[in-house]
Amino acid sequence: MMAKNAIEWHTQIATAFDKKYSSSKNFKERYSIWTEVIDKYSNLDFHALDLGCGSGIFTFYLAERNKTVIGLDASVEMQKICDTKKKNAGIGNVDFVNCNINSLEQALNKKVDFIVCSSVLEYLDDLDESLGLITRFMNQNGLLIFSMPNKQSLYRKIEPLAFKITGRPEYYRYVKNVCTLNEIEEKLNAFGFDILESKYYGETPLLSKLLRKIGFSRYSDNLFIAVARLSTQPANAVVA
């Protein structure tokens, strides 16, 4: 049965998605890059939010390096996996909430210092509105780490045609936002964020091996990760 939206699709693939972190070369690369960045910016005094936490891979990693973490995801099946992992690990500084980003105001009652958002922003109906919500729940000088599909990638340029012809990759049916790093930086600047660093990843066979060597990974790699700091707090921010 075809899923109606990204939430239903991720619910259907929840178990398989979780297993990819131990079986897929690209997911292993994602884990390596993300954990390196989380290590760099975590703080034992930080209250963190894993927005669109999936099966909790990065939520639990954050919990080891920050004071508290909330993992939020709209998929019931993803939350079940997270709850099982939490019970088995006996971790006390993590809570999981089943809701989507539009219900953020109901899920949180205070601002946080650190938000991570791995491969989530591309599925949101209104990217600007969602960035506004993220901003409202972040403390001054708070950090946002996120990833998105890289619009400059040669693969991303042919992906719409490939999907139209073959119906693959299946996830593309639910993708709403694909940006260049400059495009998302402009959006973030409007909300008071400054980009601190970024990196391209997500290997395209053969192409990435060649272009990475000559410093042009932005044309081969399918994703980018970026770290942004909230330097200007908007007037309508939620009061902690």
C-alpha cells in the first residue's frame, strides 16, 4: 500500500531504516559525519532536541554528551523502536514524543540550546514556517545542526526525471524541499542564524571519488550537513 505522506512512508520502513546504520555504506558515512559534528558542539549543560529523530540513532548519541534530550518524531513505529532502545539501555535523560513539527508548541514548554535535524527538512510542507518554529524554541546562541539534499549534485539534477520514468527512488515521492547550501543559508540568515561550518557527503558512485579529490564534492555528493548559530533572537520567540 502506497504511503500518503513522508510520515506514513517512514512508518512503513521503520525497522529497515534502523538496520541501515549497520548495513549501508552511505548510512555508515552519515553516522560518522554526524557524530563527529555532534562531538564538536555538544555540551554537558545543553538541553537538546532531535527533531525528526527516526529510530533514535542520534538521540542516544546526544544523550551521552548533553544534559537532556527530547527525541520528536511523527512516526508511531519509529517511536516504538526508540522506546524499546531506551528501556533496554536504561537511559534516563532522554524522552521521546510522538508528534510532527507543526505540533512543536504542544510538545515543548521551554526553549533548548541544541537542535539536530537529520534528513527531515526536505519533507516539510512549509520550510519557512518550520524554520520559524525552530527559531522560536531555541535559546540565544543556540545551535542547529541539519542536513538536506544537495541541489548542486549532478545526481539531484537527474533524480526528478529518474523518478518520473521509474518511480524510483521511492522516497522522492515525498520530498518537498531541495536546496543549495547558499539558498538555505539565505533563509537561515533571515531568521537570525549564521552558518558556522558545512560539509558535503552522500557518495555518488565513481563521481564522488573523482570530484572529492579535486575539491568539487558539491557537484557529486548528494547531501550536505551544516551547523548554524542563532545570533539574533526574534521578537516573537517563546519565553523559557
